[in-house]
Amino acid sequence: MKIIPKVDSAQKAAPPGPGILVADDSPVTRRVMCGHLAAIVPGAKVIEAATGHEACAALKTGGAEIAFIDMDLPDMNGAEAVARAREEGARPFVTLMATQIGAGWEASCREIEAYEILEKPLEEGEIRQILLNHKRMKDRCRVLVADDSKTFRQLIRKVIASSRFLTDVDVVDNGEGAISLLGQQKYDVIFLDYEMPGLDGLETACLVQEVSPGTRVVMVSANHNEGVEKAARYFGVVDFLKKPFYPAEIDKALHLAFDLPLSSILARLEAKVPGAPTFPSAATA
């Protein structure tokens, strides 16, 4: 396993970039990807691994914040290498790679909390977009939650905290309070419950556009109603979540709020994530 500092001479004064693991048994693939990374992130410390055990060991050290890992590594496949490292507390931002994506691999990605799985060879544009998405997730954002249920407000804090995005979360119990706060402070995203007394979610969403047009709105509801969803889109709502929902769905909503392309895993998100915290329905909240 080699550690190669990628530093452009013109960027020596720049702060060091993130540690990035490239794990593939092909020296050619590693060389090409290292070249792309050097062009995209001058100053990044690129760690190369040729086997599953090398990849796992590199992840366990905590030096790789971002990882591109081939599924078909010798001696241990990429998913297993990531899973073992996570058992030791490693929390890398993982993209899996494969010559051909097999059936069931997306489920494996979700199990090991991989962000993306892409077919090889990866193009520079694909690598660049993953790195841009990662940067946006690590740039702390301000989130406001408006819901009249105290239980829901407590739970959504936990679910948002479990998403990939770094967030600061404030909560209010009605639409009027949300509009008042938005007039005083800047928020990137607001999660609005549709069924609030007083100003409901749609009325609040309409006022958000007037008071804080830069704030993106995500609507939440215990019920699915196509008419409401259509009306919500008209008032600038970027996503509509039905309770109960899970961290991956928060991730998807925040991707849409920040105009980030969805990973293939998020784009195909259909099933609920087993073991994720659940929300009570409106009847029990």
C-alpha cells in the first residue's frame, strides 16, 4: 500500500486536501484515478490499495475521508472491506466501483452505507461531482423544523442528525413561529408539517417565499395526497416526505434542496431502511 501526496507546485500554500483512498487491483486504474484527483483536488493525500485487506487497513487508520473502492478486490471484496472497517469505527464517504454492477449490489451499498456505486472506468466528471457533493454535505447548513407535535420535533432532530449532511437544527411548533424566525435569521432549508393548526404547511410555504426566498422548503405529512403535493410544488416545495421517513430520505430531500445530483442509490430509493428510527403517525404524535 502506497501513500502518494498529490501537491501541485502552484498550490503549495493552499490548505491540505482530504485523504482519499483509491482501492483497485489494476495499477492502470489507480494511476488514471490519481491523475483525475490531482487535477480536481490539488493537495489531496491519495492512498492507494491493491487488495481488500489493504483497503480495509487504510480505512481503519481514519486517514481516508473519501474512498473509491472496487467491488472485485483480491482476497476480500470492496463491500466486505468497508463493512469490517466500519465495525472498527471508520466513517469514510464511500463510492464503490465495478466493471459491471450486479443484481443486489445496491442493497449491499445501503447496508454498508456506501454513497454511490458506479461502473468503471470512472470519468473525471463523475469523480468531480462526487467530491462536490461531499463538500456540500460537510459545509454546515442551517435547518428549521416546523411541526405542532413535540414527539415529532424530537424525532426529526435525531433523523436529520443521522443524515450525511452536517446541520444545525432549530424547531418551532407552528407556522407563525417559523415565519417569525425566518424574518430574523437565515436558514438554508425548512421542513414544514402540512397538518399544522393556524397557518398550515401550504400557507406557511407561500409566506416563506416572501420572507426568505433563499430558503428551500420540504413538506412532510402523515398522509399521501397527490393534490396537496402538486399544490406544494407550486409554492416552491422541493420534496414531499410521508411519515415515517428515514435518514436516507432526508439525504435525498437535502440533495434536492441544494440542487445536487442524486446518487444512483438515492435516485432508486424505494424501500424503507431496516432498523431506522420511525415516526409516529399524526394520530399518535
